[in-house]
Amino acid sequence: MLLEFKTENFKSFVDEVNFSMLAAPKQKGLDYSLLIPPKTVKNVKGICSAVIYGPNAVGKTNIIGAMDTFQTIVSRGNIRNSTSDITPNVAASSLELIPNHESQESKPVKFYIDFIEKGIRIQYSLKLDLGAFLDEEYPRKILEEALWFNEKLVFLRNDSLKINESFKSPFHSWPIASDVENLKNIALKSLSPQELFLTNGFKLIFSQDIANLVTDWFAQKFMVIYRADSMQLLRRFSDPQKNTVYIEKTTNEAAKLFGISSNAIGYVVEGEDAKAKLFSIFRKVKNHKHEAVLAEIFESFGTLRFVNMFPIVIRALLTGGTLIVDEFDASIHPMALMNIINIFHNDGINKNQAQLVFNTHNPIFLNSNLFRRDEIKFVERDEVSHESVLYSLSDFGTAGEKGVRKHEDYMKNYFVSRYGALRDIDFSPIFEEILSKSEE
């Protein structure tokens, strides 16, 4: 269960931004959105969904890109560039694209995450010196790295290395106190300034169990779909055999309900290094049992995107994962999305406390009967500094002229700019100038 994600100096987010999935105080109603952690984690309530609004080019995708970048860095265990195409997020592979391009000086990039896994509240943070924007040759360095379990420090890595000698956990192996100092000295000698201590020295020398608990959550339950590319995650969670058609029954049934033009939908891997591709399956064609046609030729883009997305939704619900989707509503009918949202809000189905986060331009979700105020987020960008800020509808409070009360018409208020994150766009002068020049 994700509780908080923070980042600083990531593209347009210059100052620290806190994406919170903690339930705001004094919020009443829509209790289906509340997630109650196990008894081992006290005084915390999460929310199961969040929707992000804002105009184009204000930073909605950047906040999701920051999550994807953090996940990718933890996955590979270092802050060197990568040639992998595991994500379409170029900043995750070329880290020189991360620092804010308007800044005149080098400032640290920060990531922080707070989540619950297997009854333990885990907090992990990174502070990186990546140089300035586009400075690919800069000698990068991890300035600080820290891990907490149930708000107790496990390790702190900065100019030195601090290991909590008294750390105890009934679930994971931990060296006895007399060994910690010797192991710390060994770790310091082998610690690279560009490698994560969590996935290298700490995992190898101190506790593989603890390291795996953190990294497995990042790899299996922190499910970030950047710029609508669900195939990146699908390849991570399924492995169709080469040169065969793989039809997943549940997904195929959902696709039929959504609407497909063929008899079935399946995945095919052709060749040694080929990636899985989606095919439309037609039965009893020209005396053959079936024929497979590349789905992008035959099916609509909305159908393709829904079919690629559905297995990830299923996995999130089965594992209690946090599914974060950029442009979730791209080419998919709002009623299909509304049904998926309602499934995450259904306590009888969402038994593993899965979470759904997405950004959108569709105002249909600005509804007090669908989302709590702390689940509705806005991103706004300053016209002068070009810096982005993130805030929730619950930040407005309930009293005063700018207060937001329960059961107000959120959609109407948004379009009269009561909440900000709205830009007035008028293309008329451009077309008037074009017409004027064409008449000369």
C-alpha cells in the first residue's frame, strides 16, 4: 500500500512535491475508499484511489514519470545511464534529463517513498547529485540513502555509513551486534558512489531478506504505466512461449465485453529476441483452424489499449498492488473506466487493498459521490517560473470563501476556476492572422 511519494528537482517540480495517499483528517463519507493497514502499523489510513487533473504541459505526466524513474533506478541498482527500453520514460534511462532545465546551478534530485508491505511500514529515500540538465559527463554521486522499518532506522548512507546495531525484526535475518561494525567496514570499502547500498552492499553483506522485501515491492507491486504503454508491464508479468498463440481466458472474456472485431485476442512471440505482440484470432478461415492477424491492423486503438491494460488491473487486484497510469482514459470509453474504478472501490472485490492512481482531462470523475476530496489532485504550473505544484481538493478546507464542502458540484466549480489548474486557451488570434495573410 502506497502512503506517500515525494520528489524534488525532477523536471518541472523544483520544490519538494508530496503525492499523498494518506487519508486527510476530517474527511467523512465514501468509506469504501479507505484502506486500513494491519494492526502492526498504527495510526495510519490510506486511500485506494486518486485522480490527477490539470491542463496540458503542467507536469501531470512528470509526477508519474518521477515514480517510474525511481522504480527503474531501484530495479537496476545504480544511477548510471541504461540502454534498456524497459520503459518509454527516457529520463529513467538518461538521468541527465531529470534536473530542472531552467535552473542555473546544480541542485540535488530527491526521491522518497513510504509504503506498507507484509505488515511493515517501509520508508526509503535517495538524494542524488546528477549535475545540471543535459550534463551527461557529470560524475554522479549518491549523496544520501536511507531505509526505515516501522519508523526505525535500518541504515543511513551519506559521507559515512550508519547501521542500526540494535535493529530487530522477527521476520528477517539480521547480524548480531558484535558483527555489525566489521561488516560495516567491509561495506564501506566496496561502496561505489553510483550504486545503491540497498541492492548491493546491504543486500550482500547485511540482509538479503530485508533488501528483497523492498525491491520485490518495487518490482511487483509498484506498477507504473508511463505514457499509456502498458506493454512494458505486461512483458514483465507474462511470458508467452515463442511461436505460439497465448490467449488469457479472463482477458479475452473482458475484451469480448468491451468489444472486439475478431473471435479472440492473443499474444504471439516470433523469433528469438522478439517481444510479445497482440494478435486478433479468427477461427475457421480458408479451411484452417484459425488465422492470426496483427491486432493493430484490425482492432481499434481503444480496444488494443484496454486489452493490454486489463491483465495489469487484474494483477493489481490479486496482489494488492498500486497501479499508476498516465492517461488512463486515452481512447477508452468513460463507462469502461468507471466500472474499473468502481471495482477498486468495491470492498468485496478489492480484498487485497489495491490502489488505482491516474491522470485525466475528463471532468466526469470530478464527482463528490465517486471520489473523496483527498483523492482529487491538481497540478498547476507557474506561467513565469514554469515550476509545477501539486495539491489536493482537501487542501482547500471546508470553511471560508474558498472552502470546498461535501456534495458540492466539483465539475462546475473546476470550470469556473475555483480550484485553479485550468488554462484559458484561445486559438482565434492565430487563425485570424493566418486568414489575414492569406487574403493579402
